[in-house]
Amino acid sequence: MSAAAETAPAAVAAPRPARLRGRHRRALAAVLVPLGFALSVLAVWEAVVRIAALPPFILPAPSNFLAVLIARHEPILMMAAQTARSTLTGFAIGVSVGVVLGCVIGSSRVIYRMVYPALIGFHTIPSVALIPLFVIWFGAGPHIAVITAVVVCFFPVTVIMATAIATSAPELDDVLRSLGATRGDVMLKVALPRALPQFFGSLKLAITGAFIGTIVAETIAANSGIGYVMVVATNSMDGALAFAALSVLAAMGVTLYAASLFLERRLTGWAYRGR
Amino acid sequence: MARPFVELDRVTLTYGEGEEATPALDPTSLGIAEGEFVAVVGPSGCGKSSLLKLVSGLLKASSGNVVVAAQEVTAPIKIVGMAFQNPNLLPWRSTLRNVLLPAEIVQPHRARYRRDKAPYVERARQLLRTVGLEGFEQKLPWQLSGGMQQRASLCRALMHEPSLLLLDEPFGALDAFTREELWAVLQSLWMQKPFTVILVTHDLREALYLADTIYVMSARPGRILLRKNFDLPRPRTLDSTYDTRFVQALAELRAHIAEARTPVPAFA
């Protein structure tokens, strides 16, 4: 007991001098640890494929599809760029629509009660089931991917923003109202900053949603993009090409996720006190 | 006699409607002169906070008139600064930017602040210095102690140089030592540039330490039982609280409060 009490203050004081170095090391570890994990998964994968001698159209070895990726990087990257364009456009439009809609719904109790059930009802329809309708309305092509991405990713943003705005902080509102603030001021200076942590939560859902929407639309109604590559590859039993395309997709997803994480750390650090 | 700066004329307040209506404030009339420091004391739930919200315009009176600076109050008014029992700092803003908040909202400061922030930042820093928060400007609220947050909240309430400061039990959640320290801080801020203050509190010593005039209110529905002038010379210190006049006034207020409270059945 007494020995533990004596060592405790030393343990608290110790990290102080090494704080800066520790921060660098932590940042490095945050990259290296998950990277190491991913590489070891690839290694196990490689070993399994080689030992079981699986044919590439069932499961290609990482060395196999990475070689394909390098050899055919030009068309693959071109298709990837198309997918990235559709996804990012859809994502940007979807998130903007979601934020505006969420703020409108969340700031009025009447609108909240009126619209919320309809919104949930709408969302129970799998958005990708609407793609054939979009094709009828707007014709086939890359814009279908954008539209689908918008439809898939505006929803989580809308619902989460509406809830975040609707859950009020009357004592903070009073601070502003006692200064004669307008509703716009309260929204801009209290409601929106307060909703920021939840907004970033919804952003992560929107990122995956935008990719799903784009890829599914490309497999159904387009002749370009990674989704289209997937269709071509599976039709010709080219497993290596399919996986090469998928690996590009995974890289894009991780990049976008990392970007939103970076923004989140910058903007909502206050919400993660002491961590 | 000049017209009072704050005037309540037979003001009543009722919460809810119809069957569920509960009267919070019986017809209340009072006048507060410009530069006067007023304290309102009373048992909990007597409508003290409602009184403040009526003066600030955050609540509308059910009947009667509220007049501040010769203007009838119908909506939240601009010339007030308010501090609450909770510091209510915006958790995503640094201490400095919390203090600057009124400059971003209240006209004419809003327009001036947008053009030139420097004088306002300087004033905010100056305020923080006077309450002993120099060096904490860039800290987030959760990094400050409760007492420090409350000081920052006081600075924010004074940022736009309000002519009327409304304080709703601002020291209620603090420990006794911090509270007494902040009495001195508030008194010196007020003595530098007297503004009108209405302080709601349940601490009788706090009321006597700070105020020129003390109103005692009854239990809900609230009504004014006593108006007491207290002109002990300033600056008052903790030693003043042992002055015979202070002790006598305290005993007198306490007797009225005992009267004001709804009788609680005593255990024999």
C-alpha cells in the first residue's frame, strides 16, 4: 500500500520532460501500427493463396493484383479518377443538402415533427433500388453515380444534424438572447459549433455512403468508373483486375476518411477534453 | 425626484395557462436608481430569477409594466449584461473569445468590432487582468476551475459596457473562499465605473457586502416583504462583515427570511 503511494507521484511526473518527443512518437505510431497490421494481413493472404494454390479468378494473391495494378495503372487510374469525381461531387452536394436540411428541420419543432417520420420512411427504401428510376428520369451516364451518391449520403447528415440542432442548450441560448442576439446569431454561434462533433460523426457515414452509391450506380448504369471496371473484370473472370480496382477504391476511402479525421481534430478538439 | 432607471409597475408573472397556471410573482412595484447596487434575497423558488428575466426582457410580464432607461421592455434589451449561476461559457471558445462574444453581437460594438478588433481584444484582456485571469486567455473553459470560469463569465457580462448588470446567483455554485474573493472583485469593478446592478442571491452576507439596497421577497408567489437601505461605507471588506451595523442588518434580514419561508413542519 505505502509503496504504491510513494511511486505514484513519480509515475505522474515522469512523462513531462519527454512530452514533445512522446507526441512525435505517438503520431508515428498512429501511422505505423495500422500500416503494419494491413501489411501482415496482406502477407497472410499471400501465404494462404500460395499454399492452397487458389486460382486467381477465385482469389488472386496480393502480389498478383498489385502487379496488374502497376502494369495497367493508366486505365485503372483513369477509371478511379472518374469514380473519385462522382463520389466527391455527390459527397459535397449530399453533405451540403444534409446540413441545410438538418438545420431547418432541427430548428423548428413543427417542421421536425412533420418531416422526420417521412424522412425515416424514405430512408427505409434502399437508395440503390432507385437507380433504374434515375436512369429513366435522367438517362444513363456518370451523372447517375453522382445522383445516387447524393441520395445515399445526405440522409445520415440530415438526421444527425437535425437531432444535434434540436437538442437545445437553453442556458447557452439565454446567454446570447440576453445580449439581444438574433435567431441567426444563436444558430451560428451556439447551435452549429455545438453540433460539430456529431456532424463529423455523420460525415464518416456519408463518406462510405457516397462510395457505395457511386460504385453501385457505375455497375448498373455507366461505362466508366471503378464500378464499371468491376463489371468488366468479373464478366471476363479477371480476378486480379477486380482486386486491383478494389485496392484503389480502398485507398481512396482511407484517404477521404483521414482527411475528415484531420479536420475533425482541428475543429472539435475542445470536445475531447484531456485526451 | 428623477425617474428611476429600472421601474417595475404592478408586474405579475404566471407560468402555464388555465388549470395549470401557477403564479410566480404577485403584483410587484419597485424603482432602482441609476448606479444603484441592488440585491434581491428570498427563499428558493420565490421568483427572484424570474424578476431578473423580466427586467432583461427574456420573459414577458403577464401584466404590468417594466421600464428600463425610459423604454418599456418588450423584448430582450441590449444595455444589459447578464451572468448566471452557471458560468455558461461556450465550451469551444477560448476564455478570451468567450469574453469577446458580446462584441460580436451587441450593436454598435458589432459593426465596430468587425472593422477593428484590436481595441476590443485589448478591453477583454484588460477585464481578464482585473479579475486575475491574465495568462489564461487562450485556455478552454474546461481547463479553468469553477471560480475562474465564473470570473470569465463576469468579464463577458461587462464586455459591452452595459449600463445594467443582472446577476443571477453568480457565486452560488462556488466554495465560500472563492465566493468572498469574487465579492471584492465585483465591488472593485463596480466602484471603478458604477453601473446599475441587480444581484439575485440567497446569501444574506453577500447581499449586505455588495448592495446599497436589499429587497426581501416572500415564498412563491413572490412579493416584496422589505426594502432595506444599507449605507456602510465602501470599499467594504471581510472585516466590514463583523461591523456591528453589518451584524445587526444581517439579523434583521434573517428574521424576515424566516418569516418569508413557507413553514416546514418541525420534528418535535
